[in-house]
Amino acid sequence: MKKVHSDCLETIKPVRDALEVLNGKWKLSIIISVAVGNERFTDIQDSIPGITPKVLAKELKELEQHQLIKRIIIEDYPVKIIYRSEPYAATLNPIIFALKDWGLNHRKKLFEKGYTMSDIGEAPKCLPVE
């Protein structure tokens, strides 16, 4: 039986809304990096291979606008800026762990089919801990 158009849209619209917030190559990596304790800009950048400072700054700003990351200015000498996860970011944990499990299973499936590391690339070094 064919699904009703409105039923399909009831699923697609919220999924697209979520992807609009989390879209791109870096946002989930940044959320994970900050959640595991990287607070300083350079620490976050160092934990995510390939991200540029310009992109990291842009993505942090967008994550802050969506209330997932908080930028904290510590008035000291010199002034220090740190980033922390907002409690709201923890609502993404089930999604992150589901994606982690799916990614590990997918990688395993590809290896079982004969793919090698050079075919699919290495797994990132910073994975969330359950």
C-alpha cells in the first residue's frame, strides 16, 4: 500500500530541520570534541583532522546560535575564550551513538567484503565514549 503524502512529509520535514542544524562535514565532530572536554579553540581544532580555523570559527558560531555550544569569555590577562557543551547538546547523544554504531558496523561490513583501509580511509581518532 502506498504511503499517504502527508505521512511522508511528517517524517521528512523534521528530519530536514535536524539536518539543517547538523549539516556539513564538521558539526557533529565539533559537538563530540567539545563534549569530551576540548574547551579551547586550538584543542578543538587539533582534535578534528582537516578542519581549518576559519571553518571551525564559523561552525562554532552556528552551533552557539542553535544553543548546542556555549562560548565563554574569561576576563583574565590574557583574556581566555573557552567552549562548553550546553545541556541541550546531550539530547544528541542517542543520535551520535546510533551513528557511531552504524559507522562501525558499516566499516566492518566493507572489510568483510574485501575492502581495505586504503579503499575506505582510516576511522577518526576521536570517537565518543558511551
